[in-house]
Amino acid sequence: MRRLFWVFLLLAAPALAQDLSRHGGPVRAVLPLPDGQHIVSAGFDHAVILWDARAGQARAVARWHRGSVNALALLPDGRIASAGEGGRIALWAPGLGAAPAHVLEGHSGQIASLAARGGFLASAAWDGTARLWNLADGSAQILEGHRGQVNAVAFRADGALISAGFDGTIRLWAADGSNQIIAEFGLPLNALLALPDGGIAAGGVDGMLRLIAPNGAMREVEAGARPVVALSLDASGARIAVASLGGDVTIWSLADARLLHRLEGPGLPVWSLAFGPDGRLLWTGGADRQVRRWDALRGRAIGPIAAPPQDNLPAGLDAHGAQVFRACSACHALTPDAGPMAGPHLHGVFGRRMGSLPGYAYSERLARGDIIWDAATIGDLFTRGPDVVTPGTKMPVQRVDNAEDLAALLRFLEGATR
């Protein structure tokens, strides 16, 4: 059986490029707004999009970020914060716009998580720090203590900040910047929630949801076979939704850790999810580049916020290779006239020096451009993985494990990218 293996990040999609009012890559964050009608999404394609969910239309698209946008947060005054790969936090007016109203700078690595409370915004970044920003003057308190990437931040009901990271610890931060380890698991943690009773929910790379009571007692729930990457709590505090890279989306009762619903239909890595303000809807975003709506009470699909794009892969080329390429199409278009995508278009890639396509913001490693793409070098990229061939690249770590799949993909690309 043909298989496409992804070593750490799994990106798969059934369709090609989006127009300017759609995401051109996996949806990394979703933020329902309090009016119940609008939702903001952000993705690997560098875009932040404000949607009118009832009309099924994008009302505003902002492409200010240079790199994937990983996190969104709603500020108390209605502004929207977005952050991601570039390490900068954009503060947008409620209707977005061509450029943010304010920018917060200081992180030296990509930002993975944002949380807002009162006049403060917290950020977690892969530079090994969390930061607590004073929104009144833009100043930041740097919080150091984690060993490695900080992946998530959240505010407890009492206003205290907690964080989780690659080192497997959950830390509670004091006003003076000191921290206390309140839980440690020995494996990376990706997602974090503060619960209304003072407890904590955390999701890790082992697919487990961990519920930690205020007294330290812990329950473990097997939420999926792949890493948990997103959590959301409904407004009542009674249900928690869990998303994983394996495509699992589950809804649990917090009181007894009972599975209420397993949503059928994503079938792809789900990067983000959030309950709507009244708890009736659950919104998800994932590798299919769609923002999807679910009936959270019945566990049923309602559908994407807009009709999915049509599959228009070139006809008459290697059919096996076209099937393998569908996984690449989440981030790459075959033609130069496609809308913005998470990755550069592949037209003319054979014979092109890496990192040389004008107008695309490459990572520093690819911009150095010491590889010429051809069947041998592309084959090597997918055999050993981008992390080995081009360390430091923004490209997800992935391999095509099956030799027949790889040969078919190369045949397809040679014809489709001319």
C-alpha cells in the first residue's frame, strides 16, 4: 500500500491553491469572535483572515506576517493579536487592515502561543522564553526557565500565568519572574488550558490529555494516537475539545473525563480548534486549508466556512505521482499565478537553485542556495528529510518512505512543473 510518512509534522490536502480570500496552506489557528457571527483564522500561508461565517465570505485578509501565523488572541478592547514564525506580535484593529496598528517585538524565535487577560498579553516562543506584555506601554517581562521551546501559555482564573514546553514541564510564574514547576512529564507538551476550578489541562506528543486537579491529582485520557496540538474549553467549563495531528477531534466531559463525541470527517491533521461563544459550535482548522464548523452538542459536521476549492491537478500525467503530490499541495502550487501559499510555487523547479524564487521569504538556510533542484536532489530531500538535507529550513520534516511513491512523485513533478 502506498504510504507517505511525515516524521514530525503531517501536512496533507486534497486540493491546490486558493484564491486571495482563502488560505493557501494549513490553518494553524482559529478565533471565534464574541458576536457569534465572525471568526478569525490564521495559517501557514502567512495570512490572517476575518470571516463572516453566516455569509460564508472573507471580509478582510491581512498578509503582513513573513512566515506562518501560529497563534491568535482576542484582547479585551476588541483588538486581535496574531503571531508566528517571524517572532513579532501584530495587534490589529477589530476589522483587520493592511497593516497592524501596533507591533510588539523581542522574541528571537517563532511564537507558538498567545493568551490575553486584562491589560496583559502572554506569548510563548521557541527561543526558550515566555513574555508578559503590558499592553498599555508595550513593555515586556521576559520569563526564563524552560529548557528548550516554550509551546503554550495560559492565564489561570486568579490571573497567574502558566506555561508548558518541550521540556515536559508546566510552570507557574510569580510576579517577580520566578517560576515553580507544578507538573513534569518527561515528554514535550504542546497545548495548555487553565480550568475554571483552578486545575490545568495539557496535551502532549504522546496523544494523551492530562487533567490536573488543583490538589495535584491527575487523570490521563488517551485522546488520539498522534500528538495533541490544540485544546479548547467551552464557555460553561463543562466540555473540552482536543485536536491531534492524526486528524482526531474529540469532545470530553470534564467532570468525569468521559468521551462525548469523536468527530467524523477531518481525516487530516487538525492544527487548531475553538468552541464558539455559546458552546453550540466547534470550529476547526487543519491541513485541508478549511475552517470547518461542527455541531458541538451532537458531534456532527456542518461543513466548511466556504466551499472547498476544486481539485485541478494537471491531467495526462503520472496518476500515481499525482496522488502522492496531493500531500504536497497543501503548501505548494504548480503554477506561478496561484494565490499565496505556505510554500513557494514549483513551476520551473527542475534546474532552479534552491531559495531563488523572487518574492518568497525563504528561511536563511535555503536562501544561501547551494543546491540545484533536479530528480536526484529532490529525491534526496524526500529520502533523508529536509531536516538533514537543508537543516534550518521552514519546510516540515517529511520523507516519502516508499520507493515506488517517490519515483512516481518525481515523474509527476518533472511533467507538471514545466
